[in-house]
Amino acid sequence: MIRTRDQIWAERAATRVNQVNLEASDPDKKKYRSFAQSFPTLIHTCGLMQASAFAFAKGKINYLGDFIDVLEGEQHDDIAVYLNGQNEEGGLSRLELMKYVIKSRDAIQAASWLKRYAEAILPEPDDQDADNAQTLGDNSQ
């Protein structure tokens, strides 16, 4: 059976987010979820190169690594190389416009899968506290 790119990206994203859920502390899960929620929008508004630079600057290397894993699997031979500028074309900043747009569009789709799974699997502690208060009958509104 032939699988689509979205199916492959969804599977990889689920694996990465489940791994974070099992291994990370609660504050790290919250930070991961927050960044996962904002990264697709960041790529859309700023572009792939600027969004990646922002992630590096904010110390979100683990998230960026997960994002690249979702996008490319174990073959970090495309986006990672472009981000580092270690290719014959000199990196993302030197790509032709259409190639850059295509890479950015693919990046948004892959990052969106991480966002979806992070929202589904990594609930924010604040959301859980509000749900518990409603369940216990706290009607202090």
C-alpha cells in the first residue's frame, strides 16, 4: 500500500510527541507544546529560514530536530543541510524562490502534524486544573 507524505509525517510526529510525553518533565512538555503550537505560524509569517534561526536562538534545538525528523525521517539530507548552508547552493537564503516556497510549504505541513499531536497528547497543566475544578463542582464564577 502506498502512503502519502501526510501519512508518513503524521506517523513520525506521533512517534516524536509520544516520546516527549514519556521522557520529558511536565514543564518541558508544556514548553514543547507551546513551541509546537506556534512554529507552523512562525514559518508562515517569517519564512522557514527565519523561523529556524529563531528556534536556534531560543534554544529549541530538540524541537527543531524533531521537526526535521518528521519532515525528512532519518535522512537529514535536505532541510538540515539547507539550514546549515552546507550544500552547493549555499543554504536556504540562496535557493530559487519557487524551491524556497515549496520547502516552506512542506515545512508548514510537517510542523502542523507536530502541533496536532502535541495539542492532543501533551495537555497543558492549566487546562487540566480548570477541568478538575469543573468536575469537582467548583462554580465560583
